[in-house]
Amino acid sequence: MNAGDLVDEAVKTLKASPAIDHWQRDRELIEAEDLLGHAIGTEDFDRDTEVSPGARRRFERMIERRAKGEPVQLIKGYAIFRGLEVLARPGVFVPRDSTEFLAEQAVRRVRRRRQPVLVDVATGGGGIALAVVNEVRRARVYGTDISPEAIRVARANARKLRLPATFVVGDLFGGLPKHLRGGVDVVTLHPPYVARSELRELPEEIRRWEPAHTLTDRSPDGLRIVERSTTEAPAWLRPGGWLLIEVSPDRARAVRSVLQRTGFRDVRSTMDRGFKVTRVLVGRSP
């Protein structure tokens, strides 16, 4: 069977799946082609490419897993994040293309500093921290997460990519070296912001496959971690340092209010024009 026929059948299967959030145009085609390339070992194929029986079986098993909601990154075992191949493991939040904008906003600000320091809070597998140090090699970069498993994956990613980032287990800023207090230029945060009552409304591919603590802080409005971070971050930031928070568009106004209420200046909401599913709220430390 050729690649075109296999992809066409896979797209039908994925479109019919109730476990997948069909928010993006041609998402099913993009994912089917991605998984076929992974199955045959190359992205260099066209519709007429003949697919071996072994590769076909691998591909069909991948499509079966995807149709049950399992993220493509977990099926492949890795994700591409700002050009870096980072490990994707069960129990650790899967890095997504939409979060690349948060990393981009951080890189812009880190580049302006002579000896920049960045802290990525709730770092997961370390994608944001590693992307920043990859693009700004003079930066000192730290990532923190409450999950020991996430930190193990982040450290493995740093070793694999040979990038000098430090990852520590801790609740928000709790695990950081004390000498960083008052000396951080940029703090990034992709918090769990889903309200407790909204957890059951999430698409199955997120609800079943992402760790609950990466989705919600169990508060009624989903803002407990945001409020803690805006309160604690000024003690770690330099005067005029930046706090960058990624949330969904429906949370942007509330997070902006929290930043302003806790004394942050120059607060604004930014959005990647390519991906409109999240916003990055930015504010300068008082």
C-alpha cells in the first residue's frame, strides 16, 4: 500500500475519534503524516511512496493509539520544541507548539541582559528553559517543578542536548539556590489554570493523558498558583525584571488583574498570531 492511501484511511479514523479535540484545521492530516514519517523512519515521502508491511503495521498501531486520545508526542516518545528534540514521557506535561511563544517572549528579554538569569517555574520536561539557554548561551537558566519525575526528564533532556540548565525539585521558587534572590531577570510560568469544576470538561486527550497537577490547582477559579507566583516572584526578580505567564484566552483578563493588583508594571497580554489558543501575560517587577 502506498503512503497516500494509508494517510487517507488514518485521517478518516482520526476525524471519527471522540477522544481527540478537533480544534485545528487539517490537524488529523498533519498528525497522520507525522506518524507515518515516524513509522517509516523519514519525513521524505510523498503519496506514491510504497510502505513496507512492517512500517504499515507500526503506523496502524500508532493511529489506533492516537484515536484513543494518546498525544502524538507520547506515541513518538519525543516532541520538537523550538527546534530541540525533547523527551516526552507519561506523567510529565507534554510540550506543545503553542508554548513556543512563551519561550520566544523570554528569549527576547533575556537577550537584552549582559549576564541574564532565567527561572522557569513548573518546568515539566524543561522545554522552555532548554530553548532559552540554547538560543542565549550566556544565560544562566534554572527550572523548578514539584514533580520529581518531571525533573528527572528535564535533566535527561539537558544531558541529551548538552545544554547547561539546572533543574531542581521544589514548590514554585522553593528549590532554588538562595543566592538567586533579587537577581533573576525573567521568570516564566505555564501554570495549571483550569478551575476545579472545569476539569471534567477538558477534551479526553488532555484529561486522560496529562497529569492532573499540571492542569488544575484544584482552586475554584484556577488562579491559586498564579496568585502565589505573582506574590513570591518579586523577591526573586531584579527591579524591573519580567514575569511571563501563559494561560488560555479566557483567563487572560483575570491574570492581568492579578498582576496589576500585586504591583507589577507595564502589564499587557500578548498573543502568537499563528497559535491563538493561549496568551502570554507579561509584567515588570515593582
